[in-house]
Amino acid sequence: MIAKTPNPPYYAVIFATRRTEVQEGYAETAERMVELARKQPGFLGIESVHEDIGLTISYWQDLDSIQQWKRHAEHTAAREKGRTTWYREYTLRIAKVEKEYSFSNKQAPA
């Protein structure tokens, strides 16, 4: 699903990953992180796709909101588990969204 974000400016945290073969606990933890992030002040939305390279983009009101999420205890534990077990490599980028535009064709076949 495409996140419904407010008018810019806001921030995007872009998390690109390559996974290990270990599956145990990953899906549950990922689901829990989304659940927790949605409750954080400043959280605006999330989009995620996973193929050979996973991309998760979360949207935040400001840099302080991103920092607060980074400090969340459960998120910190999940990041550590990711480093030791689930990810072969990852890159995290933080970008300021200054412009946004959309298109929607509601009549197109799904």
C-alpha cells in the first residue's frame, strides 16, 4: 500500500536490506516494529517491498521523531538481532521530502 503522507516537507527513512537465510522470528519482529512505529509521535506512514533487496521507507514529521524511534528499546533490540541474524547487509538513508505528486487511475485493472 502507498502511504498517505501530508504535504511536504517531511522526512523519509529509507532502509535497504539484503537478508540472510534465517527466517525464525523475522516476520513477527518486522510486524511488531511496524505496529510500534505507528504509535510513535511524528510517524506518518510506511511502504515496504521485499525481493532480492528489501526496501522499507518510513515517513516522519521531523528529525527528532526519527531519533526518538531510533532510541525506542524494542526497536534497539530488533536492530541488534538484525545485525547478528537477519541481515547480510543494510543501508539506511534519511532524506527530506520537499516535493510530492501522485497519480491514481481507479479504473485500471488490479
